[in-house]
Amino acid sequence: MEYRKLRNTDLSVSAICLGSMTWGQQNSEAEGHAQLDYALDCGVNFVDTAEIYSIPPRRETQGATERIIGSWLAARKNRDKVIIATKVAGRGDANWLRPGDAGTVLDAKNIGYAVEGSLKRLKTDYIDLYQLHWPDRSLPLWGAGGTTYRRPTRRGEVPIEETLEALARLVEAGKVRHIGLSNETPWGVARFLRAAELGHGPRVVSIQNAYNLVNRTFEMGLAEFAERDHVGLLAYSPLAQGYLTGKYQGGARPAGARTTLFERAQRYEKPEVEQAVDAYLNLARDLGVDPAQLAIAFVTSRPFVTSNIIGATTMEQLKTDLASMEFRVTSEIERRIDAIHALHSNPAP
């Protein structure tokens, strides 16, 4: 396993991070523990979760994933060997996350309530990386708006400075070590960095956004922040919710697969996605490599990626994904990937 510095921190995280959003719905507690055990044995020391998990979000299963990680930490007594990242929900109407069926916003009251809940479920007294799951301001998220800019709705928006000050108090109290962003834009990253420069709180050290072979939009505005301002990417969905494995090609719906169960992959049902996936599947076939390993290895190899967040519902999938560390993306392979990208540029932004 390769390890990389979580930028501007003293933490070295594994290049592969274990994602956990299926634990509590698609995966049982025992299966989550088994994945954690196997990943740790393979050198993975970085685990990502969120207060809203498991996914899809539901009142009945909210917090289940953190509880599964917490029971594993308590049973294994290995908190010092694992770097835990979790997230507070941004503005939304998931009214089961807060007392009194209130919606979520990124102010001090909501953030304080959220972090206490996460600490309790995780059975720990500190969180290594606390991330804003999505912004407080109005934005098209998770591919809903593509790359089209729409004028935001500002009514009731919590200022970024206020959010950062709330996070600063958590860092000062020792409940959070470092802070990060997720599903954020270049403007948002710039404003958080500026707010830190003006003394409102700590600098963000990471951004967790979608990044994969059919969605490389991070390269167009955010990658430069990783290089110049040390805000590294924690890449999620490196397999494009499984589409890059080829299992959904031709409209297939395998039993037990996420899209089969939940129909939440509209981002990857857009025109030209299937053509692009076909091209990458053909490339993997030519190279004699599993398509999942090609897709994951490409993401891991990017210089702006701090860690690549994988997720699996079976041990076989997890073993395949972790074995991607043995595959090297050479300059020739990168040239062939870029040639496909030029023909099928970001069909699933």
C-alpha cells in the first residue's frame, strides 16, 4: 500500500480509502467488520463515512454506518491505527437528522449537534477529518445540473465565514483534528481558503468530489487548488457507481446491484455514457486487466489525488478493488485513456 500526506497535516493516509455507505442497508454489521478487517490487513488506514449514511438516506438507517464502524473500533481496540473521516450534512430537508424534525443547515448549532452524534456513534472522542458533505448554499448536486451554471438562491444562506468559525471551535476543543469539503466548487474552495486567511478558522485540507473516467471535471477548475493550495482530492465514485465495471451495459440490472435496488444512478444514465464505458471496457480487455482495476488505478495515479475512496458490497469486489494497487498506469496507457476521453469527454459530470 502507498501512503500520502493529507495535505498540510501530519497524517499519512493510504492511497486507497475504504468507503462505507452501503453498511447498514446492503451490508450487515458483520460484513462491514469483515471489510474493515481485510482492508486494514491490506494496509488501508483511512475510512470514510457520514452522519447521513447508509445510502440511500432514510430515517430508519441514518447513522447505521457510523455505528458499525464504532462497534468495530470498540471490539478491535485499534483507534490509533485508523484515520476516520466523516461528514456533516449540508443544507437540506432530511428532517430526521436534527431534533424537532428541522432541516439541516451549516451553522454552529447544527454542526455542533451533528459532531456530537457522530462521536457517540463512532465511539471515539475525536474525528481525524470532518467534512462538509455538501454546501449550505444552493447548488445543483450529484450531476443533477451537469455543467450548466444556474443563478443560486441566496435566501437564508449561512455565510462561509460563520461555518468556518463553528468548525474552528470544534478543532480548538479537540473534537476534530482537520476539516475538509465535499461536493464543492472552485468558488467555494477559494472562499473557504480566503476565510481562513482572514482568521475565521483553519484551512481546509481536502475536497471530496466525484472523479472517474467518465467524469473528470475536477481537472478543469479544482485540480489546481490541490497543487497550489494543498487541498488534495479524496476521489469518490471511481467506478462511476459500478458502471465502469460494465455490469450495467445494455440496460442490464444484476440482482442486488445498487442501481437495480435503488435507481439512483441517473448521473450515469446520460447520453454517451454507455459508449464511453464500452471504449474503456475494450481498453481493459486489450490490456488484460479487470476493468474495475483499470478505472480505480487511473484515479489513484492522478497527482492531485490524496486518496481514492472505494466501496464494495462483497468481499470479492473489495479484493478486486484493492488489487488495483498492483496495476500501473504507464504513459502509454494514459495516452490511450486520454484518446478515449477526447472522444467522450465527461459524459457524466
